[in-house]
Amino acid sequence: MLLRKIIILLFSFLIFTATVTAQQNIPVKRFPVKNIGYEDGLSDNNMNSVVTDADGFTWVSTFTGLQRYNGYKLQTINPVIGNDTFNINYPVYLFALNNGNILISIKNGVIEYDTHTNQFKLLINLQIKVSFHFSIVPLKETPQGCLWCMQQDKGIVLYSKDGILLKTFSFFKNDVIDEILHTDNILFGVIVACAGDFIYINNQKNILCIDAKSETSNIIAVPATDLFLATAAWHDKLFLAEKKQLIVIDKNGTGDRHIIQMNTADAITGSSLKEYNGNIYLGRNGHLYNLDTSGNIEYELTNRDKKEFVANGNIQKIYPDKFNRIWIVSNNDIKRIENKELLFQNFSYPGNQSNFVRALYFDTTKNILLAGGYNGIIQAYDTSANPIWQRPVVTKLGEYILSIEKLSGDVYLIIPFYAEPFLFNIKTKATSFLAEGVPGFKNMLANFANNLQRINDSTVLIADNTTIYKCIFKKEKLLSATPLINCISDKKLSCFFYNSNKELWFGTTSSLLYVIRNTKADSVSLPNHYAVRSITEDSLHQVYVGTEKGLFIYNSNMKLIKNFNTTSGLRNDCIYAIMPTSNGCFVSTNVGISSIASDGTIHNYSKEMGLQENEFNTNAVLKMKSGKILFGGVNGITAFYPETLTQTKDKPQIHIIQITVDDVPQSSASGIWFANSIKLNYKQNRLRFDIAAMGMLNVNEYVYQYRLTDFDTTWQTTYQPTNINYVLQPGNYTLEIKCHPLLSANEVFTKNFSITITPPYWQTWWFRAIVFACIVAVIYFSVYRYNRSKYLRKIRLLETQQQIQTERERISRELHDNIGSQLSFIISNIDWTIDSSERMTKAEEMQRLAAINDTAKNVMSNLRESIWALNKEKITLEEFADKLKHYIQNIIELKPGLELVSKENIRSNISFSPTETLNLFRICQEVINNIIKHAQATLIKIYISSDENKFSILIEDNGKGFDVHEQLNGHYGLQNMQYRAHELNLTISIQSEEGIGTTVLIN
């Protein structure tokens, strides 16, 4: 048994070339950190994955779903793909692609989120029964965008960037991969690491190694000691974290092995590893370490209080992103660490109940900082902020130390609050009262005034609330104390300053400021009657006066130059202490420290940026020869170099994280707004914007400026740009946004967002153009109609006149040719009968008289027909048909054996003018007369019909018929019919067959 143990030890010694490094006295660096928990929207404190996309939004997987952090809160995300919504109520596996897109491994596939389009797509859809946490897990992205994955039932696979399965590899048995997917190590452990072309998978027994370039694999054997809690890789090195040690293996797992012992008193219950840009981050329990590439701890990252990030629990996952942030997942919440060391240094005694500092003094000969404060404590620090004494000195001669000044080698003058000044020996830590014998000095009881200022080697000015004493010292012995001013009426003295021009400036509790030059006193009243707390001057002899209502800057003639308060950009108006610089000044307040540049630019710094606390103390300030400035506060001392406060390297991306339209939050994925623009109708004109800069800093550590073009006349400035409201009229606007880190005003980042409010259709240019065109058209049409009507009236008048003239001529012809010729026939026959020289028989006479009578009747008939036609303005087809039938019936009464058959189908009662009626009647009359005279017919048929604006008259007989072509060429009556038809725009067709009859159709 013993031999077996010896063999195992020798075997381990041969395998491992142990480089044992004791991790003791680890340097500590403080980093800003923000805790993100339930109050920030976290749905579940069981988290398993975290990644950041290209826009700076960080995605978190919890056991109850998928969430995304927008700088203010975590929002639950349920991907929408087409018409399908994926309700994710289980943990997913997150993987960041090189282009900034995010892969989300769900139970039966992989969803890709595209940061450019803000859309999701189902990249890989596996139609399998899922029995594990995930059916597929991405491992590595190739330069071509292909994906190496672990997949249920298939082992190691390779997919194209479009989600097409390219290859299935038989590197390892499927059940080995299925076991990894099945266990909780895939959720809580760090089992996958990639470096170069290599993929390492920790299955808690050994390391599965894949060369993605050569598509080969091997298994890296490791000794079966404690479980491997985490895996990381860098270049050709593999890092394995165990409970007690860190193993570093060279040459992609095939080279030398080094053991880094982790000396810690605590039992390791959790460990995490992550490599990023050559930095190896190691989480052990709640501590976070930065390792070099050999695996040695360089320093520990802590919070601003130099404490571990996770007080109770473990760091389960570490995720550094390209925005210089480190995200750590604990079993309680998420930590967002700004990956830059805090620029502010804090001095405090660890474990001390009170670090309230009111008095500061730096001994340049001893390089020791002395601090005095509440409960009579006196603290001592070296220049690195390390306490010199194990515990601060507590004196009972004064409960509250206001000022400290050195008198001799080891002796310091201490001015307490409302107690007698005393001496303190730094070497012996002993205290004693000043020597007696100075008249009136024992009655001096200092208040909160700026009550001590050394003028030269022997002269120190000390004040209480009634006067200022000029005290002469010889080493630690007080020789004299002379009052310089009398009590200022009933006002209480609050502070004083003796400047380089040998002028004594002092203020009161009731807002009065005095200056004494050559024993002459001038005064000025400050606004608002607030107490003066501090006075100092700069190299230009400008006097800075800090009050409870802002900072006032005067020239040597007591003329106010500038005034700063909360409306100028300060976080608080109560100015405790002032330290001028070459480019302005720093002031301490109730809510932090503010820098005021000579151009009026103000930067505010808070506890979250590394200050001891937000509240500081009156006149607790000093500047060391190195340029370092120290402010005393309620929880210690804050020290910094002014020039370092601008060294913030950050490149945030400005995003509009939420738009609310008419009180309804809108999603950019809904299509209403996307990326840099939104388009709404005129009814959707109440808008609210939430803006965030996604970068290294917290969203409230940027100064934002915004304005809406054609709406805002000036830039609006804020530290939290949420609930920005506008009510807009139709038009095009641009929301211009600028931001810069609080500590660096020179780095300005911008974003423009276009807003279009479409007007109602009646306000659009096209509608106005149409209306204008319509108005022009109406006017044109009206003018045209008027002119046309006028023209037509003129034409009708001319036509009427022409028709009258034509009708006159026609009537004249009618009378002359028809009635006139018949009357001439009657007259000539009567004259012939009367004047005839031959004697006629009775029969001849009766024959002539009958002819004359017939002719006279025909004249009367023609005259009546003309009068009938001319007496009416319009004659309908029905009236015409009745007249025609009446005319035929009168004729056939004289022709026994001749029968008339008439039929009418008049659907449209067409009207004719008198001329048209008479011409049409004459045509029909000519047809009837021809039938009676020549046809020898026994039957006449008339068919009159009309439809819409067309009519036809059909006249048939059963007479002997005739040759149509022969008759048309030589028959005057038929030619006259054609002439009349042409005038009426009618057509006449005549069909006749000998022995059968004739048909005349008038259309």
C-alpha cells in the first residue's frame, strides 16, 4: 500500500513540473461596481449565462427566461419570429458572434438575434425530443462564420452560418457529449474554452480537445484529484482551476504543466475562469483576481471599499466585454464592473467605527498626513494611504477636532470645537494644554469657523465666533494673542482668510462678507442670507467664497465676478471646502465633489465613482506639493490628482432604448421605429423618449445634451435622459443627442434620430395640389362653359336664323312649286273653261271641274300639313305616326279595295323639329302616293318603331313592283325622297320585286 502511494507521488512528480507560487500579500485595486438585482428587474437569481451584443446591451439567461439590460433595468425578452412568439421560461445558452449578433440556444434549436435589424430568426431548428437543458450548444465560430457545436444524439457537429448542417464528427462518443449536455455543469460551470483553432471541453474527468483547423481531436489526461471547476485558454496555454491550485498546460495541452498553488484560508466552494485580450480572470468564491499569462495573480479586483465583489456566495461566471466592462454572475445578483481602477484614493482606518475627518495637515518633513475628526480621533497615514498606527489616537481634550497646525518638530497645535486649544506630540502621542499666562486666550472657544491659518514662522491666526486672534508662538509656546477685530454687531463670525495682499477676509453666519485693508473694513451682503462656510483665493488673487447657497467669486475690490449653484450644474449648493487650481477650482458639498473650470464647465463626482462618501466637511481640504488634493469627509479622506480625472477611455454607443407614443410603449421590432428614425401619423404626436449611453460607465455617469431641431432653441442638459416629452405638430424633426463621460468633457459622442409626423391628408402638398388643380379646373371649366354657352347661343342664333331663312326658302319653294303650280293649274283650267271658244259637253265640263276640285283639295291638304308642322316647336314620333295614319286613311277612302294595316312599337318617343317633321312627312307622302298611283296594290302595311335615339318607318305594299335601279335613275319623286333624307341624315332603302310588291325602310 505504501509502495503504491510512493509510485503515485513519483508519477505525479514526473508529469507535473511544479512551479509553486505563494499568493500572499496580493495587491488590491479598486474598481467601480454596480449591483443589478431584483429591484432592477431581475426575474430570478439563478443565472447561467451572460453576453453583450454589438450595441452594448447585455443579455442574461435565468432559470425563468431571457432578459436584456438596457442600462436602467432588465427587460424580459420573448423572441418574435414572423407570427410566432417564443415564450422562453427556462434557461438558455448564450453565445456572442464576431459580428456582435447573439445566438440563443433554446431547447430545440438556435435563435439568432441580429443587432443591425433588431430582429430574431430561427437559425437551427431541430425536430427532436429534447431530454437535456439544451439540444445544441455553440462552441466556436470559424473565420468563415461556421459554428462548431455540441448536439444531442450527434456529438460534435459543424453548421454553416445559415444554419445548414455541414458535418458530423465522430471525435467522441455521442453519450460523452450527451452527458455534458445533461449535467448542470453546462449551466453553472465554465467547461468550454477556445484559443486560436483549439476548442477545449471539460467533462470533469479529462479535457476533450478539438483542432478546428485540421478537424482532429485528442483527449488531455489530467490526474484524478479535485474536480476541475473552470477552464480557460490563451494562445497555446490551457488553464484549469481546481479547488486548491491552478494548472497551466503549454502547447495546447501537450506541453509542460505548471501548478500554481492557491494559498487561501477559505475553503473554495466555487471557481470561474475567463480569458479576454490576454488577461486571465479568476473567480474564487467571491473574489476576483487578474492573472498574468503564466497564471500568477497580479492583483485582486475589489469594490471601492476594498472588499470582494460577492460577500456571500460564489462568482459563477465572468464575462469581460468590448466596452471595458466585466460582468460577473453570482448566486444573488449580477455585478457590472467598470474595468478601470478608481481614480480616487481613499484614506481610512480599517475597522474603525468612525472615520469622520474635519481637520487635515500634511507634514512635509515627515511625509505624514495627520487627520482629526469626531470623537477626538487623530489619525496618521503615509503617502500611500496606509495607516501608520494600528489604531488612531483618541484624545479627551476635545470631542471634535477642527484644525491642526505644526508648531515644532513633533508638536502640533490642535483646535477643538468649543474647547481649549491643546498640543499633541506625535512621537509620544501625548496631549497637553497650552502654557498659561496669555491674557484672554483661555476664553476663546472655537466653533465651526475656518479657525486657524499660519502666516509666517511665528504667527498663527486663530478665530472663534467673536474675533480673530493674532497669535505669536515660539516653538510650542504661545507668547501673545491679540484680537484683530471686534465683534461685528450681533453677527457671528463663521470663517476667515488672510490673503497674499495682506488683506483679511471674513464672513459671518448671516451672509455678510468683510475685508480689512490697512485697518479699514469694507463689507458686502451676499444673496439669500446664508452663512459663509469657506474663503480662499487663487493665483490671480480672486477670492472664492463658499456659502450654503452656492459659490461666489470676487475680485480684490469685492466686485462679484461669477456665481455657481445648482442651476449652474452643481449637485448641491452647500459649499464645504474650496481648492483653487490653475483652471478653476474643486469644491466639496453634501453630495460629492465638483470641479468648476474657468469656462464654467462643471463636473460632479459621487460616491459611486470612488469617493469616501457623498458628504464632506467644512474646510477639510489641503493640497500637497505633488499636486494631490485631499478632501475630508464623514467616512475618511478622498485624495486625487486633478489631471487624472480626465483620463477616461470610453467609447459608448448612444441608444434610444424606449419610445412611448400616446402613453403606449413601442417596440423597435414592431416596425414603428427602427435604429435611427420613426414615422408616425398626425394623431400620434405625444412622444416620450428614454436614452442611454451604453459604454464602460453606468448610464448616469455621462453628461447628456439633447435638442429637437425646429423645436428646442437651446441644448437641454441632464444626467439621466429619461421621460423626455414632446408634443409635436406635423413635420420633420431631428433629435440631436450628445454625451460625454463625467470625467472627460473632451470625448463627445453623438447620435441623431429622425422623427416624421405625417400631416392629415388635407394638409399634404399633394392634397393641396389636387385642390388647387380642381379650383383651376372648375374656374377653367366654368369660363369654358360660359364661353361655350355663349358661343353655342350665338351658333344657335345663327342656325335659327339660317333655319328660318332656309324654312322661308323651302316654304317659298313649297308654295311656288307645289301649291303655286296647283293653283296655277286651277286658274288656267277655270280661265280655259270660261274663255273656251269651243262648246264643251256637260261631261267634259264636269270632268274639268272635278280635276279643278281635286287639285284644290290637294292644295288645301298640303297647306294644312305645312301649317300643322310649322305650328309646333317639336313634334313627337307618336304624333307623327298618328298624322301619317290619318293621312293614309283619308286617301284610301277614295280607293275602294285598298286596305291599311299599321303597327307601332315606340319605346323612345323621339321629337322632331318642324322642318324635320315636314321633310319626313313628304318622304312618307311620296311613298304612299306612288303606291296609290302606280302599284295597283290592295294592301298597305306601316310599321313604326323606336329604341333610344333611333327610329324606323317601314312601308310595304303588295303591288306590282318595279325595277328599283331603273326607277331611281329616272323618277323625280324618288330622287326628291333621297334629297330630303340626306337633309335629315336618314337612310332610305327600297326593295321591290315585280309581282310581289315594294318595301321602303326609313331609318
